[in-house]
Amino acid sequence: MRGAVIHAPGDVRFETLDDPKILHPTDAIIRTAVTCVCGSDLWPYRGAEPIGDPHPMGHEYVGFVEEVGSEVTSVRPGQFVVGSFATSDNTCANCRNGFPSNCLHREFMSTCQAEYVRIPHAQGTLVATDGVPDEKFWPGLLAVSDVLGTGWWAADAAEVGPGSTAVVVGDGAVGLCGVIAAKERGAERIIAMSRHESRQNLALAFGATDVVTERGEEGVARIKELTGGIGADSVLECVGTAEAMRQALHAARPGGSVGFVGVPHDVAVDGQELFFSHVGLRGGPAPVRRYLPDLIDRVLAGRIDPGKVFDLTLPLERVAEGYRAMDERRAIKALLTP
Ligand SMILES: [Zn+2]
């Protein structure tokens, strides 16, 4: 089969690889329906994370089950499945407590920009749809598996509820999906922080009520102006930089909450400041598996269309172009079709 391999910063190639095989009785092999490039794939692509030896890339997938190991009974060959970027057995204590992305048997997926993928712990990780969904839903279901699940977690962790005011820091695919999540969870006012017109428009289409273009302390001042001088009930931090985290913590009202889902790079939180702010803080890799059945239903019912975050579609063999377009911010998110 063929798939993406990163060799060095800026150097992603489409190469022939060994076909994945069932290694454990709990594995499944899927044939990729669609996959994509993630904002977090850009960290190694930009040289902000070490690469080491050349290795496959990608952690987002929806596809068709090809083969299952002897212990997998929940899905069968031919079914269309959605799964998380973090595998989970769905039975351990952490899974039962609602944190499958901290499963005691967790593995992070890392070979999904390819024609076929091995899924460890398939029984707990994969969710099959009823029948094969129409192709128009595939991008939305792919978004569910990572960016929407993560935006949903940001809103959940930030305790967005009916009638609340939510601020979304970050206008990448996760931030835009955070707007969808805040709207679905009943936020009355959703303030998107964005400087890019196309992304502002998508945020507004997804349910944002206000757009703030200022950043840093100016952005915080603008949020305060819009929230009676005190700040927002909920803030979704969907970037992962020190500036974004500071902005998020300062934009929340006393007693409000920040959900942080951008993978932190050089982020430090001031304990004194957090103590006196009364702001709640929770984040981490999204427990996507917990949300999958609900989010799949919302997509297939046509309630939400998170697939709109894909503004570039390429054949999988042109995966390198997808990285380039996202790196140069010409695309929000690149969809790849095998
Ligand atoms: Zn588990």
C-alpha cells in the first residue's frame, strides 16, 4: 500500500509501505475512506518537534473494516467505522470514568495518512455506523473523529451550558468546531477570536454571534467590553501557545472556566494568578470515544456539518501539497481521498 512518510521538516513524501497486518487478536485493519492533515501535524513539519527516523503520519480516519482479529466482535468486515486518534479498550477504569483518551491501553494513532490502517483495541475504539453513510457525510464524520471531538471537549471542559457566554480562542479547525459545540450545547453568545475573514465567516455560519479581531490584552479588553466588564462564563483555548492560554485565562470571568485543547508548547500557568482569578482550568487530549455515538448521530441527522472545515480536497498521493497549503495558511484543513 501507499502512505505519507515524514523525512524532515517540510519533507513529506508519498511512499510504498508494508501492508498493515493483524498483530494482536484485538486489532482490526481498515481501508481508509477519507483521511486528512491535522494542525498538530504541522508541529513536526515546521521543525517544532523532533522527527527522528522517517515515519508514517496521520491520526484521523474513517473507513471500511477489512479484517478483524479473533477477539473483535463489535465490528465486522464491510462496515463503515469512525474512531478516535487515541485507541481505548472502553472497559478499563479510566474509560469507565469517561476518559478513554487516558485508557490504560491507550495508543496514539500515527499511520492514518495511508490506504490501509491497523487499529489497535478495535473493539473499544471503533464505532460502526448503521449501513454505509452517503459520501457527503464522510468529511463530517472524519471531523467528528478528531477536530469536532476536540472542540466538543473544549466546550465540555469549559462548562458551556444553556444561556452561557462562550469565547473561542483560535480559528483553526478545532476552534471552528468549538463554535459548533458551544452552539449545540446552548450558549447564547459565542465570541470567536479571529483575524481571517474566511474563518470569521465560517465561525459565523457555525453560530458565532460576535467576532473579536484584537489579540492579547487588547483582545481581552474587547471581551470584557462585550461581557459587562467581567469576562465570559466559558473560554475554549484551541491553540496551545503561551499567548493563547494567557488570553483565555484573562478572558474568563471569576468563577468561569477555561477548556484547553491546543497541545501546549511553552505554556506556563502562574499559580498566584490562577488562585486569585477563581477560574477553573481543565484540558488534555479529548475523550473523543465518549462523544462518538452522539456526534455521529448529529452529523448523520444533518444537525451540524463540521465537514465544512475542510476547504481543500486532494488525492492522498498529493498529501505533501496538503501540508504545504496548511503550513502557508492557504487552507484551514486538507481532506485526503485515497
Ligand atoms: Zn480503557
